[in-house]
Amino acid sequence: MNVAPILLSLQLAAWTALLMLPLGLFVGRALAWRGFRGKALVEAAVALPLVLPPTVLGYYLLVAFSPHSALGGAFEWLTGEVLAFSFPGLVTASMIFNLPFAVLPMQQAFAAIPHEVREAAWVSGLSGPATLARIELPIAWPGVLAAFVLTFTHTLGEFGVVLMVGGNIPSRTRTLSIAIYDRVQAFDMEAAGLLSAVLLAASLVATALVRALAGRAVRV
Amino acid sequence: MTVPPDVRGLRVRLRQDHPVALDVAFECGAGELLALVGPSGSGKTTVLRCIAGLATPRQGEVACDGEIWLDRRGDVAVSPQRRRVGLVFQHYALFPHLDALANVTSAMSHLPREERAARARALLARVNMEGLEARRPSALSGGQRQRIALARALARDPRVLLLDEPFSAVDQLTRRRLRLELVQLRREIRIPMVLVTHDLEEAQLLGDRLSVLHHGRTLQTGRLENVMRRPAGALVARLLDQRNVFAGVVSHHDEEAGTTWIDWAGTRIECALATRFAPGDRVDWVVPESHVVMHRRERPSRGERENPVRGIVRDVVILGGDARVTLDVHGVDTPLTFEVSVHVAKRNRIAAGAEASVSLLADGIHLMATEATG
């Protein structure tokens, strides 16, 4: 079995999940507690990848990644490489595609902490960062971990967006699900079956983990 | 920043129009317990939050123990972390993932790490929670949670203790016990304490001073007995559950006899001299139920000459051993209310429709300026 697509997908999933962790924390917490102008719009934007066809999102990302656009141009100027059809491009696309998976579980977990509990921490002398580290995260960690696991697994199996912005370049952008598609196209059903089994097992473990985490939430 | 030495204890001035209207002013000395009372939605909790720094009014000052915590004119707004406030939240707001001991030590960042556990154990012992240090809040009863919340509030070595309806979520037996413990605690710590409550009985049991709040406005603050006996106006009297609030007109003063006479719908009522009102002034007046004495049918007494009032019994409600009687007085819309024991009511044949007479004891009658509103 060609393990390169598996390794590439694991790398992509790890980078995406790790980078989304602080972002999800920041956005999830803000959406859980703060009221601000345009909040509904931000929430809609975060949830958009759930309903938007991956090809549509992929198309817009491809346009944004082109060297003629601001983002793609800046990336090329900085690194000398093209963002589209590159691994950093895949990571960027994955991050956007995974926004709802990274943000929503954390938003829910933080929203479940009564505001009074945070205020009690402040009145007890704990600073904002200390309150996050010693009160909020120890209460909300199942949601944070669920977000990480969901983002990781979702990235492992990503297809449409990856194909649109990454193409199918061996060892660079050919991820697990693209390799499966590629093998089926070549009538190599055995290899497709093996790779599919890997993805199935990973997804099953992830969903079981997320279910288990939901049961671990601290009663507030 | 420091304030003049005469401003010890807690001094609160708050003013704003939005989002919650506030016009609040009161002081609370060290070792004193001020009960902040008012109906739901009167802004009591907002006031506590402003003292703790969890809310900031548009205008105002909060000073405690010689430190200014808030001065909107001087642009001072000390953070909640630096105010040294002990706050017991209404629903306790304990940290659910920490055991009782850790809940208390988490408020001890001002102490060296090695001292915290021993001090927290001592505080938990003080609130009768020995042996439960390792329990999480979810494994504790309402009363036990309240005690942990109190221990955590004290763990800060606070300059002021704020209690937000701390006994509202526990059963009556526990409430009585916790109130007793609070009274004992007061003897030991000499800091200002502000108790928010809508329970007047609780305010009277625990408070030295009383501040009455209505729609975010302080109506009256003073010594408990003083506010109870001499409310500033009819609204305060009603908020303090005084039912016998009536309107009258000052008729004349008799300075020699030390009395002022008022006209109450044609009845002359004698009360203590109140020269701050001129003859002809419209006033509101209040007489506590304890100063309404029913005349016995068969046994007239000398006291019956003091402000005798006759009326028809509208209703008698029996509550335990007491009968609450409402009496319609001729020419007055609001009935007079008083209590007698059930056997006295029976012996005097007090029932709806019966005629009865009472005396309003002059030394209990308090005259108040009429209010434009309320």
C-alpha cells in the first residue's frame, strides 16, 4: 500500500487542527460571551462551510490563492512559491473549511459556563488569562478536545476543497481521499478498499471519542 | 489612591440613566451590616456588581477603607481583581471542577503558596465544613455550597463583604442556621458588609442599617429602627410592608402638650409634635400595626381615649394563632390593618361586618411629606 497519501493527510490534519485550536478558542469564546455588532453575520460565516458545496468554496479559494490576487501575490512575494497547488495552500483551505468544526463545539462548551463563574474568578483575584487557564479550560476541555478531534478527522477525509485548490500532485497534495478517488478511477479496487478502511476506522474512532467527551463535561 | 481618613468603611455613590437607571448613595461602616432592600428589579444586584467592579456606572464613586476604587470624574476604575472584595453570589458561582478546598485556595493569590491550604482549611472549619474539603460542589447540598462560597469570599481577606441574596436558595431550616452563623461571623470580622435581600424579615434580623432601593434609586438609608419607624415617605413605608399608610392635613400644633393634630377624613388624630409641617400642609402618615390597639367590648380602658377610631370589619384572616383584621373606617378608602390573637378576636366577636373600634397610639404615628409620585 502506498502510504504517502496517508502520511500527507495526517500531516495536513495535524497542522489544521493545531492551527485551528487557538483560533477556535478565540472565536468560540467571543461568540459564546460577547455581544457585538454583526455577531449574527460572523456566526453565519462560521457555519457557512457546513452548507456550501466544497467545489464552490474551493473555487473561491483557488481564485484567492492565484498569484494575481492579494493573498496569493503576497504569499509568492514572501516565499517565491505559488499558494495554489501547494501544501501551505491546502492547510489554509482546510482551516477555512473546518471553521464550523473547530468553533462550534468550543462555543457550546464556553457558553455552558455561567458568566457568574467567570466573575467569581475575577473577584477572587484571577486575571483574565488565569481565569482561562484555571477555570474556563478545565471546565470546557471536553468541548475543546472534541473540536480538535472533529477538525482532525474531518481534514483527513476532505475531498472537494482539496481537489479544487490542491489538484492531485503525488506527495504534495494527493491526500487520502483523493488517492482513493484516483485508485477507483484506475480500477485498483483493492488499494481503494484499503485506504477507505483506514479512513473509516479513523472516522469511527473520532466519532466515538467525541461522544465519550460529551459525557465527560463537568456539571456546572 | 487614598481618600481623607474620615472616609473609612464603604462609601458608594452611583448615577446613570442607561442601561439600568441608578441613583444610589449610601455608606456602611466597618463592622456594620447594611441591608439593601427593594423589590425585584430595583437594581440591588447591580449596586453590588458596581461595588465589586463587575459593572461600571456612568458616574459615581466607590471608596472603601481609605482606597478609591471608582471615581468617574477622576477616571479611576480599579479592576475587580484589585478591589479585595468578598462576594457571595446568589447561586454561589462555585468552580464546579474544583473541590471545596481548591475553591477556597483559588481566591488566595495574595498569599504565599505554602500558606494557602492551611488557611483554606481554617476558613472551611470556620464555616463548619471540616471533613468536606475534598468534595466537589455537585456533591454538596445548597447550604454547604453557600458555606463554601462564603469561605471563598473570606479567603481574599476582603475589605468589604457583599452578599447577594445568600439565603434564597436554601430551605428554611438551613436558612435559619446560616443566618445565625453570619451573625457570629460579624462579631469576628470588622469590615463593612452589604446584604442584598428582598426579605424584610431577614433585613431586620441581620441589618444594622437599612437602605431602601426602588427603580435603581436610593429612597432612604439609615439605622434600621429609624427607617422602619420613620420612613421618609409613603412609598418607603409601603416597600417596608407598612400597610397603614394614609393621607391627612395638619390641623394645628400644641407645642405645650408636645402634640400635632391632623385631620384624617374628618377624624382628629393626635401625634407627636412635628413642627416641620405647617398647619394646612397635606401629609402622609403611617401607624405600625403594633400601635393599633383594639378596644375590648366589655372592658373599656383609659387608653381608649387616645385616637379612637370606629369602623366596620371588612375581613379577618387567621394565620396560626393570630388574626389579621382589616377595618373600613368611614370616609377612608384604604382599610386599617392590625393583628390580634385569635382568642381575643373571638371573645370580642370580631368577624366580617361587625363593628369594632381601635386606638391609634400617638407615639407610633409618623408624619411624612407627601410625594409627587408613587
